[in-house]
Amino acid sequence: MSRGFYVGRFQPYHNGHQSVLERIACFADEIVIGVGSAQISHTVTNPFTAGERVLMLTRSLEDLDCPFYVIPIEDIQRNALWAAHVRAMTPPFDRVYSSNPLVIQLFTEAGITVQSPDMHERPIYSGTAIRQRMLDGEPWEHLVPPAVVDVIREIHGVERLQRIAKSD
Ligand SMILES: Nc1ncnc2c1ncn2[C@@H]1O[C@H](COP(=O)(O)OP(=O)(O)OP(=O)(O)O)[C@@H](O)[C@H]1O
Ligand SMILES: NC(=O)c1ccc[n+]([C@@H]2O[C@H](COP(=O)(O)O)[C@@H](O)[C@H]2O)c1
């Protein structure tokens, strides 16, 4: 049984993430998805709660041909202990998929094999670019799976982001 681990903040979950997970699904028997910085929400760079991000991922991956688990993971103050913290919160996995240099470093030091998936049209599919479009009132819906559009509409996510970005 090979289980892969993929972690991100998913603020929001977008088509770049979806394309990576669809690729990982071909290699792994099961996928564990970590929703990172789970304790942070309602900020301009992290507008959505862990629960809202779980909803975005779970609904978008309904048709994925591979069993998956979505686990919120809070940050901790010690990078040196983070890989062990993640392992304590997740089903066992034997491979990590990430392009984040710190994540790669910490799991490599912990003796776990890390693979970096190719980026999928990175300038377009980026959380930062999508949040900026939401703030500017530009179209963003084509950059995320349809289920994410539904979740963000349901929680009035764009209005939230625009409000918290205002100065007093
Ligand atoms: N377009 C993409 N194609 C493939 N992988 C991506 C893409 N965008 C992000 N990733 C990867 O997905 C993982 C989670 O990324 P994250 O949730 O931070 O998204 P992001 O688009 O980089 O967001 P932000 O701009 O807010 O940092 C990281 O390993 C990141 O490198
Ligand atoms: N010390 C820690 O808590 C620690 C260390 C490395 C990564 N992380 C988290 O892992 C996630 C990595 O995701 P991104 O690739 O989206 O940045 C982030 O939520 C980040 O905060 C946390």
C-alpha cells in the first residue's frame, strides 16, 4: 500500500492543485491531503477557514479515482519538529509531494522521499493571483474547480476578502 502526502494552504484550492492531485492519483494507492496553517483565517493572505478549505477540496475531488483523506494541520513554532507533528496528525504515508523548499527540506531530513510535481501554468494558477483578482473585482471563477466557486459563493468569500482588505 503506497500512500502519498500533499500539503498546501489552499487559499483557495485551485486548478493547479487539482492537476497535481489528479497526477498523484495515478501513482499512489491513497492520498493524504494536509490543509496547512489550519489555525489561520480571515486575513488577506489566508481568508478561508480550515473547514471551508476542507469543503473546497472534498467537493472538488468527488470523482477522483483514488481514496483520499483531508486533514487540517495547524502550524507549530518549531520547524525542526514539524514533520513529526504532521505524521502524528495523519494516516501513515511513505512519500511527500511538494514544491515548497521548507517542506522539502524538513521531510528530507526526516528521511521521507519527496517528489516535486511540475507546476501547472503557475503564473495563472496561483492562490496569490486569484486572491488579487477577487480583490480587484476581476473574473477568478475559471481558475478554480466549479465546486470551489460554489463554496466561495455560499460563504460570501469575496465580500469577506474585500472587507478585511480595507484599512480603517
Ligand atoms: N499552478 C500550480 N501547479 C502545480 N503546483 C502548484 C501550483 N500552484 C501551487 N502549487 C503547489 O501546491 C502546493 C500548495 O500550494 P499553496 O496552497 O501555497 O498554493 P499557491 O498557489 O502557491 O498559493 P499562494 O500564492 O497563496 O502561496 C505547493 O507545493 C505549491 O507549490
Ligand atoms: N513549523 C511549521 O508549522 C511549518 C513548517 C513548514 C510548513 N508548514 C506549513 O505547511 C504548509 C505548506 O504549504 P504551502 O506549500 O502552501 O506553503 C503551510 O501551511 C505552512 O505553514 C508549517
